[in-house]
Amino acid sequence: MEPSAKDLFEGAMSGMVNILAEEHGDQYSLYIPPSEQVTYQDHLDSRYAGMGISTSVFDAEEDKKVFVDFPFYDSPAYRAGLRSGDQILQVDGNSLAEKTNSDIFKLLRQQRTSEIHLFVLPFGQNEPQDFLVHRETIHQDSVEGDYYDSGSRVFRLEEHPTIGYIRMTSFNSTTAKEFENALDSMTQSGAESFILDLRDNGGGDVSNSILVAKMLLSPDSDRKTVVTTRSRSGYEQSYTLTQGMQRCTLPMVVLIDGETASSSEIVAAALQDHRRATIVGTRSFGKGVIQGIFDLPFHSGMLQLTHSEYRRPSGGAIHRKQNDTDADDWGVIPDTIVELSEEERAAVLAYRSLRSNVIAAERRAVLEQFRQQIIATQEPKQESEFEFTGAAPYYDRQLDEAIKILSGTFLTRPSDE
């Protein structure tokens, strides 16, 4: 069978970007065929058509079990009555027990019907129930707080109410506005210092990350730049601080890890170089290149092409090149390094998502469910790591270090000497 012109074109475009990766070390350029454009754009905008739930898949002895982590507040799933800890047994009559993770994802999110019929075992109950959920366009917040209460995010630590807490999960077209609102809420609630959590933030919209940095940096700082970009042709552009943009002067700590990448590294590096914040955690990912998105003619898809690299205000590199080692200059190295095991990190991220999105009235039961799920996946000798300490089923040593710093246990900044 002869390949179609469409197949030949899409194959050629994919081959072109593969050459960029294999021969030039550009792993971030890609071709998006027309069939994937809507999903790609929705990912950039943190939106999708679906029910508005976060789920986890656990492998049981023979079958898979799919649990609702949480429904986003006031989402179709929330209004239909789904809650954290519920187990989804069937989607439109299809059992999930023997499905692959990919098939489960498609059934839950990529349905083309306006209604989804779920057969669910509610958390804490013995009898499954039927739920009818209407699909809508869901916008997922990129800025979260410590916890959810009465339909609102709370941007301060429940156990330390004078310390603000803002968790940024990505950067999209609304992140800067979300962050501005979070700062206002945090300061109005009496925060005297705050923690910006950029762990597991893979980046996104660069312009919004620059706006976020400007809200935190003084325009009278000795360094005037947030970031400098350099194109393939050698053209440089510096993004400088702006009078009237700073919205917060509170002492702050920034949390980062090995998945803090791209736009989030721009923010962390700027705050570090301007000596505005103490950085805590582990070395960041090291993605210091910027991609542009180009529509191809005749509705033949899109190209995401690397066109620039960026440098931090001090002039140091952020991007980790193919042959770079740990001794080379790349990424953001914390002022205070606190390593987590993979098990700890997974527990921290899962718990933080739950805590940020589950309303207070339901949290205790949900956290117990979470603890049981974590323990079920660990070796017996590791169970003690995930038992309750206060309100949490784990111990977030990086967050604890940030709290100690802001509480004055340690110097807010390391010495220059």
C-alpha cells in the first residue's frame, strides 16, 4: 500500500526534529501533527475537556485499582458527588481492572461524549454506586496554597500561620495573575514571610515566569536583569526590572528539586542572584533553552523549535549540555541542600497535591486513605517513613528546613565569605 502524502509529510517533519536531537543535542524541538494540536495547546494552557479529577492507578495482586485522588473544587466530578478516595470500577460499562494505564487515561479524559457514566465504590462504603458526570472544559490552576478550605485556597501554612506558602506547578498564560492574587491573599491573611515551592515544576510560559520574578524583586537591586536570552544568531535581549512591579518584600525561601526546570529555573536563579531568597532542596534540572511555536501552512501541524538559550542575572548558564558533568556550571544549586529519597519525594508530591486540593472537612479521611496506599506500595522496613507526624503521613524535610530558616533557627542567607 502506497503511503499517503500526509503520512510522508508528517514522517519527514518528525525525522527533521529527530536529527536536531541526535546530531545537535536539541531534545526539545518537536513536530505536532494536526491530530495532536488540540491536546498540545490544552496542555500549554493547563486546560482540557473532561470531568475535573486527579486519579492514581495501583497494581493489585491481579487487577488494577483506580482511585480518585481528588476532584477539583466545583468541577463536574465534584458536583456529581465524586470525592477523594473513591474507587472507579467502570467507565461507560468498561471495567478498568485489566486495562493499561493508557487505556484508563483515554476512558477517563479523552471521551468524545458529553456525558460519562461511572460505576464507583465510594470511599468508606461497601456498595458501588452509579454516577453521571458531564464533561466540560477544565482549567487547572497553576498556583496552589497549603490547603483548601470552604472553596478557597489558603496561602499560608496551617501549622505555622505567619508563614505563607505558595506552590507553583507550572507556568501558563494565567500564572502571573494567579500568583498576584495569591500574594494578595497571603499578605492580607497576616503572613510575615513565605515559601515559594517550585518542586516538580517543569516550566512553561517564559513571559509569565519573568512577570512572577518581577513581582518579587526590587527594581533598585544592584543587578537590573531578570534573565538574558541569546538567539542562535547571537542576538541578546535582557529582561530588566520595572518600577512599580514589585508586589512582595517579605523574607522568603524557595524550594526546588531535580524536576524544577526551564521557566521555574529562571525564577529561582533570579531570586538567588539578587540575593532575594534562600534556595533549599536539590539541584534543578538544567533546561536553559526556549522554544517558539510555529503554525505550519495548510493546517499541516505545528513546530516547537528551540531558538534561544537564557542566562541568569549573574551571567551563569542554566542549560545542561549533553556532555556536562556535575562539576560544570548549569542549573540552580541550592544554598542549603536537602536530599530526599525517591520514596520520600513521591510521597511528598502526592501528599502536597492532595493537601492543596482537598477541602478541610474531608482531609483527615483522605490522608488516611493516602497513607494506606503509600504503605501498600512500600517494603515493610520503609513503612515507618510514611506514618503520621502531626497532620501528615510523611515528613517533608525540605519544607521543614524552609520553616526553620524563616523561623530564625538558621541564618536567612549563607555568608559571602
